[in-house]
Amino acid sequence: MNAVEARMVEKAVFLLREAHVARGRAVQALAEYFPGTAFDDRLRCVHEAWDRVHQGAPALHSVPSQLSEAGTFAAAHERHGLSD
């Protein structure tokens, strides 16, 4: 696995585990994060990430979301124009 694929797997693990994105959407999202990558490569990385997430493999480096704190959540909520 090359460095780009390793980063794609890391991003896919985040999307699946933290953002709770469906596998198909994760493949699409990887195209946005890694423009020019082949569909087959993105699909393979999402499958690898799925295996890591659902088979108990050690998690890759993960940074806690700023949205876990009430103050930053409210600021992000407002910044993105979301309302109740």
C-alpha cells in the first residue's frame, strides 16, 4: 500500500467510524479529498477501512471532533447556517 492509499484508508476509517457515512458515500467522498484517484483504488480503500472498523482492527490516528464541545458545536452550527 502506498502513502496515498494509506491516507485514503485513514480518511475512509474516519468517514465510516466517526461520520457514520455509508460505504458508497465514502467512496464518493474520497474522490473529493483525493481528486484524480481511480474508482477502484477508492473502493479498495473503503473496503479496507470497513474491515478495520468492523473487525476490531486498531484505529488509525483519530482527532476528537470540535463538535463534541457545546461551545464549538454552537459556533459550527451557526457558521454553517443550520437552524432548529
